[in-house]
Amino acid sequence: MAAALFAVTAAALDAPALERAVVSAHGEDAARTGAPGAGAVTTFVGLVRDQNLGRRVLRLEYEAYEPLAVRAFEQIAAEAAALWPACRLGIHHRTGGVAIGEASIVIVAASAHRGEAFAASRYAIERVKQIAPIWKHEYFEGGDVWIEGAVAAADDAAAREKAEKLACV
């Protein structure tokens, strides 16, 4: 069974499974439209770091409002498709406890060309941070803190423009 393109889960993330799902979806799109198949696949895996703001991080815990987070991922993919029409995205994010070195997010972009795949992937991570209702609780030596989650409205044009500029650097 193919992985869903968009998911929020407490399970460990499986980057190769998401890669297969995105490449398959891209191939279906290409066959339907006559566009070129995937010539490039980028996979971004965000790992839990052991340091943040000069503190030794022990672990993270993520909370999310799953239905809206998945909807945000779908919106991000639609925005990316408008910017890079030959590109297909998949986004998976963890919830619950995530240990140092484990993946908290996987973003896969498939496109005919590498430039679009890289740009769409970068755009996606910036937009996830802006609009996905996902919150990070960081535990470090001596305490814990909630890290600010989504800070922009889904339809905030300035936020979208900022993500696009970062993606095209």
C-alpha cells in the first residue's frame, strides 16, 4: 500500500516510502498531462538537534491539530504546483515524543528538473513553519519551553511571498 502524500503521525517517518508515493503520483500526473516524468527527487529530512539556542536539547514533543495540518500540507502543495507546475510534493510530520537524531518532518518533491524540486522543497518547509498548526515542546537541561508554532494565516500573501523568495535563493 502506498503512503499518503500528506500525513501527521506519531509513528517514525519513512522517507523512502514517501519518496515512492510522490514519484508514483508525479508519474500519474505526467501520464495524464503528457508532461515529462520525474527527473529529480529531493528529500528533506528535518532531524531533532541536540542543541538549540546554546542549550543541550534532551528531546522534543510535537502536538498538532491533524485535520488542519494535513489541510495546510495540501494547500502548500497546491501553492507549490502553481509556482512549479511540473512538481509534486509529499509532506509527513511527526507528533508525540521525538528523540535526538530522529526525523520530525520529511518533505519530498519530484519534478522533471532539479531546480524545481529543490525550490518546491524549500518552499514547503518555510510554509509548514508559517501555517501548519504544529507546536514543538523542547526539553533541555534545566527546563523546557514551547517553541512558537504557525505564525501566519494560510492566506497571508506576504508570508507566502517570503517563503517563495527563500525558496528561490
